[in-house]
Amino acid sequence: MAVSTLFDLTGKVAVVTGSSRGIGRAIAERLAEHGAKVVISSRKLDACEEVVRIIRSKGGEAIAHACNVSRKDELQSLVNAAIQKWGGIDVLVCNAAVNPHFGPSLNVPDDAFDKIMNVNVRSNFWLCNMVLPQMAERGGGSVIIVSSVTGLQGSPSIGVYGISKAADMALARNLCVEWGPKNIRANCLVPGLVRTDFAKALWENKETYEQIVSIYPLRRIGEPDEIAGAAVFLAGPSASFMTGQTIVIDGGGVAGGRL
């Protein structure tokens, strides 16, 4: 395989949930730069359309589709829109997630627990079951689930979120086993603390921030675009023999200590 084709996604169709901002947006923009046709999705259509505008201004192809991933019918509509527009889906990035509770797990209300599990795990399960049969018909593809280092470590403040993210790693491994014979790969990206709106409660808190960066060997937190390169790697031929894996991108935090 020529080196020049390793990261070529020309002709591939990618659906990225939660891609109007943060890590999801960075992944979508980079996939488009490498030739993929990208479906931008989040709950707010206007935010999605702004990302589409930016991608198109750089010569890429993208469409916007609003979707609340906790609603099964909206997920199916998202899948249908991608297939109707471009004929199928080759790359699925499950990135959308929530964390409505910050504090000890003892104090998590039942409705918050349910929301975390439904959005962070069940929606990914639903979406994969909708997408993978047609992906298999197309000859294979790549599923990328964005997890978190909290799925590898305990946390005094976002423990239930971590439980959901550990489940996402298990989901990727199971998809790997079930769909590998159909040439479908499934892997997890595991970011450490990244400067996104989603993680503001952690990095805007000076005490928490200092504690984390003191453990990270790189002595800083990550930026959204520093996660996107791994997604490009997993999406295309560069990772054609990688499946069922968890790639940690955390400035060395797991190696250096705990969150």
C-alpha cells in the first residue's frame, strides 16, 4: 500500500454525532479534509449548518442533520438522510455524550443516571445496529466510539459518566467480534481532559486543572484537534488491521497517575 493512500478517505461517507463543536467538530472537519463526505449532527441545526459552511469553504463535502441521539426515531432519520444523500455509510463516529451530574456517585439522581446511560451507551448501541448491516453490504467500514479516560479510572466527581464510558469500550470490543467477519472494524478513542465546552467544569476549576496537569507528563490538557488525527487514522486504510482496540490520547495521564 502506497504511503500516499494511507489516510485517503476519498469517496467515503462519514456520520459524526455531536459534531457541531468540540472533539466531534474537529473530527468531522479533519475527515472532510481527507476526502470524506461528512454528515454533521447535533441537536441544533443552525450549529450544524455553521460547521457545514466551514467545511464547504475549504472545498469539502458535508450536510447538516439535527438529531437528539436519545430518540430512536431521530437516529433512524439521521441514518436515512446519509443513505439518501450519498448511498450509504462507511465511517460512523459515535461522539455525542452527556454528563448532567458533577459530584459523588452517591448523590446521582435516578433520572441523571438514566440520561447518562441512555445517551452515552444506548444511543451508540442503537445507532450501530442501524448502520452496520448496510455497512456490511458495502463491503465493510469503520466504527469509532469516543470514550474517555474516566472509563479506565475511578473519579470522585464524574463516576457514573466513567461507568458509561467503560461500557462504550465494551461495546467496541463486542462489535469487533460480531462484525469483524464482515470487514467492519470497531475501536474506541479515549481522550484525557480536552479543552471543550463539555469539560469546562474540570478545566475552568483552577484547583482541578492544576491537579490534572501536574499528573500529565506533557503538563497541559489537550485540544480538540489533537484527538481528530487518531479518528482519521482509524477511519481509513491506515488502520485496516486494527479493531477492538482502545486508543488513549491523554498527554500521558494514565501512565502518570489518575484523574
